[in-house]
Amino acid sequence: MIVITSNTTPEEQIQDIVRVIEQNGLQASVSRGTDRTVIGLIGKVDPKIAEHLRQMKGVENIVKITKSYKLASRDFHPENTVIDIKGVQIGGEELVIMGGPCAVESPKQIDEIAALVKAAGGQVLRGGAFKPRTGPYSFQGVGVEGLIMMAEAGQKHGLLTITEVMTPEYVDICAEYADILQVGTRNMQNFDLLRKLGTCGKPVLLKRGFSATYDELLNAAEYILAGGNPNVMLCERGIRTFESYTRNTLDLSAIPVLQQLSHLPVISDPSHGTGRRELVEPMSKASVAAGANGLIIEMHTDPDNSMTGDGVQSLFPDQFAALLKDLEKLAPLVGRTFNTEKAPAEVFAV
């Protein structure tokens, strides 16, 4: 249930409403917009409480939210959530680019790639230290050493870092080194992990399960939000269909639909969404045109020999740089700005 007040409602009246909500054993979440202030009630609401609130000064309306995801719902939080991480704002006007390899392999590798991501105009260095693989004999990542390597490369080149966390036990150590924690498609409904991420204090990128509905994705996000962590990003990374030409089918309609249903930023992953290098560029542009707040793109200096074997979907550095140049032109056409703080162009000689 939400209480709607005008943006001209005095602050003392809003605090009176919050006080009544909390006195009845409920939590109050206040969201201030340009036209109205919405106060969300978290917990089981007795009809008598709703009627009491309806009669209070400053209250324009009481609306019952029927969606199972409350905190993630745009009804509950009408204004877009903008996540500010060390000056990089995700969910606002700026188009945020996360780039890097599928996995951290060595200090030299991740340092070179970080320089290239920065030079192209990216803001976030991606890289997996722990890798969930379909087969038990595939490369599983280098572990904590990879976290340290990536943190050092990010700090050196002025980039944020994002890495995948696979179990609740690794949340704290990943949060110590990374700026953003990623939940992979296979873990979208790992509810113990989601609950732990709700208490970690770090922004979370939640990838859609490859067979998940929008409702299931938003309910997964609700676990993190309900734990007290408001900084959640949703990621469309492709779903499994009966088409075998591509690794997955990138659901572009998910971007505007999720933005209608939720206030959380939406990131697109055209690399996993297609699994084919030649499709990453057009699907990146299509994602931006559809309204994505950012992209997470695989890029490797030697993709054909990457340790994960996912090189077929990784861009070469020159392809990554050319794509970001095109996105710099495209972004203003869809109401986005693009990062202009880039490293020297000679870095591409690496």
C-alpha cells in the first residue's frame, strides 16, 4: 500500500504520516518526486490503519499495490532510481559502459584491458574471478587473486569494477574488492545469495535467468531490496528459446517493459544475449535505442585464446573502441549523455 501526498505537502505532515505508520509496526519508505511524494507501507496493513491514514492532513490518496514485488515496483517508487558510485551515476541520463573479459586471467591481461576500456570511454571494468560453468572441468576462475588483480587495475586506470559472486560465503570478500557485485543468470533465484546481497551495502547487478519471466526477475530483485539494499540494477542478458543460431535470444522488449514496471536501472548484455561477436555491435545499438541505462560488453585482447572459451562473443579492442564511438553519436538521440573523460588514444597500440 502507498500513501500519496502532494509535493507541496509540508514536511511536518509527511513526518506525522511516517510516525503513524511506524507506530503500527510497519516500515515507511519515502520517495520524493517532482510532482508528488509517495510513502510506501511495508508489512501487513490493517484496513483500519489505511482508513486512519486516509483522513490525515496532506494525504491525497491511498493505493493498494497488487504486485508481489512492492519495493521494486514503480507504483511504490515513481521516480527512477539513480545509483551513484564514486561519481558514476547509473540510472540517470548518462549511458554507462561496462567492458572487459569474461574472466580475469593474469595481472598483465586485466591491466591492458582496463587501459583499453578507459581509452574507449567506458566507466566500469568487468571481469570474473569466480566463474559458474556448465561443465565441472571447465575453467572456474582464479578466485580471490583475480579480485585483487582487477581492483588494482581499476584503481590504476580510474574505473569502477564489477565481478560475479556465486555463493553467500563469497559476498563479503567480493564486496571488499569490487564496486558492483553481479548475480549471474544461474543464480537469479539463489535466494540465500540474494538475501545476503541485501545486507552487503554494495550495488548489485542482477541478471535475468535464461528462462525467467519479468515477474520472476523483479521478485528476485525484491529479495535484495527487502534486505535493505536499494542499489539494484536489472540486466537483460538473453533468454533460452528454440532458436539455435544464437547462444540466447536477447529480449529487447524487456528493456522498456522493465522500465515501465520498475524504477530500477536496466542494463543490457549483448555479449551473452547473442553469443556471437558480429551481433554484439548491432544489438548494443538496439539496446541503447530501446532505452537501456547501460551496457555490459565482453572485450578481450586475444579472445580466440581466452581461458573461458567464450572468445567467440568477445570483441577485439578496436571493435570495442569503434562501437563506443558510434554509441557516443547515438546516445544524444535517445536522451542519453556519453562519458567524455577518456584515456589517451595511443593506449590502443597495446
